[in-house]
Amino acid sequence: MKKHIVLLLVSCTGMLVTANAQRKVSELTMVYDASISSGSKEPKMADALDGHTKTIYIKGNMSRAEMASALFSSATIHDSKAGTSVVLKEVSGQKLLIRMTSENWAENNKRYDGITFANTSETKAIAGYNCIKAVATLPDGTTFTVFYTPDIVPENNDYDYLFKNLSGLPLEYELVQGKLTIKYTVNKINMNPVPASKFDIPKSGYREMTYEESKKMNVSN
């Protein structure tokens, strides 16, 4: 009987350690630094975009992804409960507001449907968190690497369509876009409350258009 009690206590202790190690969060702010390489002898575009930042805000079912560089700025506000989104873009002095239905959102991200992640044995520390290296494979066969920590899991896993199937928080990853390779690395993680104003939609100052109109102008992404 004593043996069974000891085994039960050991088992429960192990379960508590696992539960404490993994933290589910409803509010989160992450700032990524981006570095870009092109492999070209004249990497003008890479130089122009190198050093841009990407900031993610999560509050309940709402998320906001901001990107800022010397050439452009953009923000995508997504409501995972309704499935709708609003994209704000500022390019060459133009300020655009693009509304997306849940169907538009799914279409815009359909290239990521069915993405899978396979863990490797490689690990490293990023921003004070132990991270596992995983290889992501898209349906078209494209692959990229991501280091993620399983210690933090956003309750809203729809904040980034690319990582909705990832069992943790991505702290470093590389994406290939055309001839450019973009590497994102987290430099700051904050789990303090996010102001609700981050998800307010501007009522003026932007030229508003539909998703279909934005596709014709090639500005929806």
C-alpha cells in the first residue's frame, strides 16, 4: 500500500512540474528584430529592409502584428473569434485600410493550411528561454526552421496563421520570400496587460478598400 502511495505522489509531482513549466497566457507583447540577406551582389532591397522590427500584441481573442521599416509600416488587427481582420498600411505617403472577412483571411493565408512542425534534437537559449528547433513544412514542400519555447503557449493560437499549429511560442525563425531570406529573432517578451486601444480601428485618415480591391493593387499582403 505504501509503495502505491509513493508512486502516486511521484506521478502527481511530475504532473505538477510539467504544468508549472508550461505557462498559458492571454496577454502578450513580443518584439522581433529582423535581419535580411539576398545573396545578390547589389542587395539594395535587403539593405533597405534590414533592421526592420515586427511587434506582436495579443489580448484575449484580439491580436495585432506591426511591421516597421524606413520604407513602409503596416499593422494587421485580427479578431480570432469573428475571424475578421483589418490591415493598415502606409507606403509612399499613402495610408490604406483594408477590411477582410473570415473568408478573405482564410484565402490570404491558404498557403499555410496543413503546415506541419517536426522537432529536432537541437536546442538553444533565446531571450532567457530554452528553445527547441523544429522544421516546418508547407503543403507545397517549402520548409523553414523555427526555434520555439514550449514554456509559453498563447491561449489565442490564431494570432499568427503561420504558427497556429505550433506547440509553443516562436522566438526565432527564417522565411524565404523570393530572393530574400528574412530572419526574425525575439529581443523582448512582455506579459503585462496590453492596452485595449491597440486594437482600435482608425475612423479617418485612411483610404478604405475591400480585400478584392487590395488584391488588384497587390497590397493585401
